[in-house]
Amino acid sequence: MSRRTRMRRHHPRSAAGRIALGGIAVALAVAVLLASAGTAVAVGLVANWLTDLPSVSDPAAFALAQTTKIYSADGKLLANLYLENRQVVALKDISPYLQHAVVSVEDERFYTHNGFDTVGIIRAAFTNLAAGGIQEGASTITQQIVRNTVLSSERTDISYRRKVREAYLAYELEKKMSKEEILSMYLNTVYYGEGAYGAESAALTYFSKHAKDLTVAEAALLAGLPQSPSRLSPYENLEGAIARRQWVLKKMLENGSIDAKEYDKAVSEKVTLKRAPNMNENGVYAAPYFVAYVKKVLQDEFGTSLVFKGGLRVYTSLDTKTQTLAEKSVRNVLNLKSDPDAALVAIDPSNGNIKALVGGRDWSKKKFNFATQAHRQPGSAFKTFTLVTALESGMPPRRMLDGSSPAIIQTGGRPWVVNNAEGGGSGYITLQQATTHSVNAAYARLAKELSPEKIVKTAKRMGITTHLEPFLSITLGGQEVTPLEMASAYGTLANQGKHFPPVAVTKVVDAGGKTIFESKTAGSQAISREIAYAATQMLKGVITSGTGTRANIGRPAAGKTGTTQDYRDAWFVGYTPQLVCSVWMGYTPERPMRNVHGRRQFGGTFPAQIWHDFMSQALKNQPKLDFKSAPSPGYTWKSAWAVPITQVPKVVGLAEASAVAAIEKAKFVAQVTYAYSPTVAKGRVMSQTPIGGAKAKPGATVSLVISKGSDPNAPPPPPPPPPDPTGTPPPTSTP
């Protein structure tokens, strides 16, 4: 039996029969939905709900889409969002597989109901009554058309009133249109993601073919997208799209739309994505990556229909002059086709407004937004959160840390072995020096001392929203975050410890001129002003004399470099009081950046250079402000950076307890080991490192070797040689 024959056998009965069945369905729906109320009350309530209904007879009722306009903060039109990417085709030009797939997942009783699904309503009603509220819906394809057109202004209403109005209008619409007309309308209007409206545009956008030529697997994939077109886009989330496709295929098999052989072939079919020429999204005039992010924010807040049909006026935080500088800074440094991908995010730390956002090197070639979607390891740029945690615990910048490499950190299982970037050892250094020169071994030991749980909490407070696991490696940037998050979190330091979430949309006005959204984030004091100032003073050293000297812009600024293992990611995140900026670069798929313009890439090379070029121009006409002072009450910053040098006590020959006491009194750390000695009495110091009288910094470790006495298992000394009967003395060795 052909697919079309199978479809036709489900066609509904006569119009009169449909009306009679519809009346019964309405009665059943009302009875179930209002079972707890009296009949008279129910009838009166429903009668009230059905007043002021729009007409489904007017063709204009289904053509209400208006263009949404997106503006920059300086009044420039960034984009128009509209339904241009639609090609209306007849139902006969849409694959029967797609028709079956849509009916299977959206409305499996489409050909037997009269606009609303009585069985589904009864099931949902009992579920909702049991739950004490609306937990489950029962919208048919016809109801969805009504909701998205004549009742679009009520779509956010989740009450029974809207459901009854929707069902009644769907019933009325089915008296005026055939099932084929309704299905055709649905397939030509539904949004499939990637700017594609309708089956024909969707088929061209995802498979570069006409809707009539779709395979079973391709049809099932498309049918699954309307549920969540942004989240399930196969271009962005192929795994999620395939999982949804498999579920659609299962429903098609259960409903008899396909047989077992077709099912087996479709579930194993590889997804081959190909965008047809000229199917790229139109209407974006500037800052395409930023506009893409704004669209996602809008759809998450208001839904796809209102965003693309509602005639909204959307005002954003973007400054077009700053955006142009950002794009040029990336393009001028990474100017070869073979160069890595890159992202740049600039935020006003005083309110969280995103002033510029570069999500990639070329929107026309790659629409993946590295600024907001790319979760990549930040490397040592994440050490800032460990630094803040250390300062909050009371550690001053002069705190001594062991920077020798490798650091062997005990974890309860296999030890964590950490080497410094170039494999060298630094010995004992201050927290300031470890930060300025990004010493891995010192920060690994510091993370063990502080606990990774505390570091995670600090990062979250400061603005990292990605889920983080409390692993020791977090201090070296072993977990993935986005450039947007890093800019936002560093903005907390720039703003004296007060964090504002990133803001892209500042205001939304509907088609009638009513403001329906306005950003009014108050911000939160994530860390104290004193700690923010302390961390900033230390991070200044990264730019003035550390790993980020290429970022020096001749004004007060602070920041941190980040380079991941094998040079796969390179970052520079830095800030002034007026602006914070994160820069990331790396290849996709990931591979080492060992030869970019003939050199290896660190956070302190091209990322710092891009940051420098952008920030120096973006702040060119702004005053050279320094960070507001907020010294810790425990010490002044002059004394905080002073690192005294003292003499190590001489303790060789002393008893263990006396030696340890002397070392600790001198503000050093005693580390004791034991060894046998035939000449030093048990319990006495055999040797010390550094030697007594040497100069060292407070907090340094002094190693003591304590005698265990003679080794009981050592062989006895050889007997003296027998006397020479001739009286000749024994011979001596030559020098």
C-alpha cells in the first residue's frame, strides 16, 4: 500500500459528522475541565471565556507577522528579524514522509478529531486536576495554528480559559478548511531553526534539497526540530537532533507510517548537513555574532513566534564604534586564512553591558559563536579565582609558595604531577611572583592548601555560570568556560568586587509602543572591595613585568594570561576601571598552535596583542583612571609587598625538639626526615638545608635530618690487620 493511500484512509468523515462529533467533544472537554464546578457554573464560565473571540473567517487573521528591529546602543539598526526565509509550496510538493512524521509527533489523531483532540484533552485534564494546575497540554496542529496567529497575543496565558478559546477556534477553523489545507498551512509556517520557516526552506537549509525529496530519516529530523529549534539545531547540537529524530521514527513506526524495514534503515542513516546556496539568513547588517546572541536571548525570553512576528523594537548594549575596533583588532592580528579561530568580548564592568562581541573570524564561513557557545579551557587565566580565594583566606602578597617543578600533589589516589610551563623550577617565591610569572607548581600547591571547593565557589560568585567540578586541576584552567563568562567574572574585579551579569538587551518595546522588558540589574557584591583591590594590584604586575607585557597600554590595567596544554588554547583577560575584555584563540577541531605566523602561541603573544590593540583604541578618548584604593585593614600595601630576608638558625647537633622550635621561632617551616648515623647521637640533628647562617625569606622550608643512632643491621667494622712481624709500616696511597 502506498504512503498516500495510507494517509487517505485516515481522512475525516463528513462535515455534518464532524460538527456532531465536535459538539460531543466540547461537552466532554468542558465536563472534564470543570468537573469540580456545577453544570450551570461551568456553562456560564465557558460562555464568558468565549466572548470577544477573533474571527477565523478573515484571511488577514493568519497574516499578522511584523518585522522585529534590533538597534545598537548608539541608535544604529543592526538587524531585521522577519519571515523572509520562507518558500510556500503545495502539500503535494512536501514529502509524505514529512507529513506523516509531523502528524506522528505533533497530533497523532489529526485525521479523526475536529480541531481538538478529545482523548488528549481528557487525559490532560485528569492529569492537571490531579496535579492541581496545568501540567500537561493537548494542543493539536490546528490549535497550534490558532495559537500562533489569531490568538498569538494570548500565548503566554497558561490558563484553562485560553485552552478552551483555542479549542473552540480550532473547531471553527476546521469547519472552514480541509485537513489538507490545515496541514499545508502548518508545514509552510512552522519554524525549523537556522532562520528557516516552512518545510521547503528547512529542507534547503539543512539538506540542500526540496521538501518533496526528503528521505524518511531527513523528514524525521526536521519534524523533531519545532519542539526546540535553537537547542536542537543539527548545526549546533547534532547529537541532540539525532536523539530527537530517533524518537520521531519510533512514533512513525508505532503509528504505521513506516514499516520495520524503513525504520531500521532510517535510524542508522548518517546525517549529512548541507546548506543550499543563498540560504544564509538575511536581514543582519552589522555585528552578526552579537545579533545571533541577542536572537537567542529574545527567543528564550519571549518565544520564537513573538520575536519573528511581533514587530518588536529591541534596544541593545552594543556600541558600533567599539564593535568595529574589536573586529579590526582581531582581523589585523589574525590575517591569514590558516589562522586559528578567535573571540573577543568587551563589557562595561559598571553595569554588565556588552559593548563589543566578536564570535569568530568570518560569519559568512562559520556561524558558531565562539564568544558565547565555545566552552574551552582557560588555562592559567583561571588562576585569578584561586588568587582571590587565597586573599580571602588571609594570605598576603608576600606569602611564600614552593614553585619548584615538578609539584607532586597527593590526592588520595594517583598523585597529581604538575610542571611549570617550560619545565623549570622556581624554588620558594611569593604569591605575587607566582601570579606575575604564572608559576603552575606554586598554584597547584596553593589549590591543594585552599581546597578546590572554595575556588569553585569564588568563580561562581564572580560570574562563571558553567557547571564546575571541584577538582584540583581547576586552578590551572582544566575545566571549560566561555569568553563571555571570563569577561563577566573579571569585570567583578574591575568594579570593586561588585558583579553585574552580562547584558545584551537593554529594552524591548512591542508593536503597540509598550515597553515589555527593561534591564534593571542591581548587581551583587560578590567579593569585598578590599579583596578586589588586592587582586587587581597583583594582576597589574602581569602586564607591567610578567607574562602579559604585550598588553601594556600605558594606563592602569590588570589581567592574566592563559595557555592550555600543548598550546591548544590561548587567552588574555584584562581590565581597566572603565572596560573589561577577554580574548581567546584556538583551532576547531582542537589542535596545537605551534606554528601561527611562525611561532607558538601563548596567552601573552597574539591574545595579549589583540587585547592591547583593541583596548588602546577603545579607551583612546577616555581619562586614564586608576583603580580606587581599598587597602585591607590588616596591613598596608607597602608592607604587604615588602619581603624581609632573615638568617636561618644553626641547629646541627641540637635535639630534635629544640631544633624545630628554633626554626619555627625564626618564621621558617621545619621539615624533618630521619637517618642512621654511627657518629651522631640518636635524636640529634645530623644536617640542615639551608645551612645555618644562610639568608632566606620567612616561610621558607628548612630541611632537618635527625639521627636514628647506629644501624642495628649494619655489618661490624673489619678487625684491625695483624702486626707485621718484620716491623715494617704498611704502605700509604698516592695522592
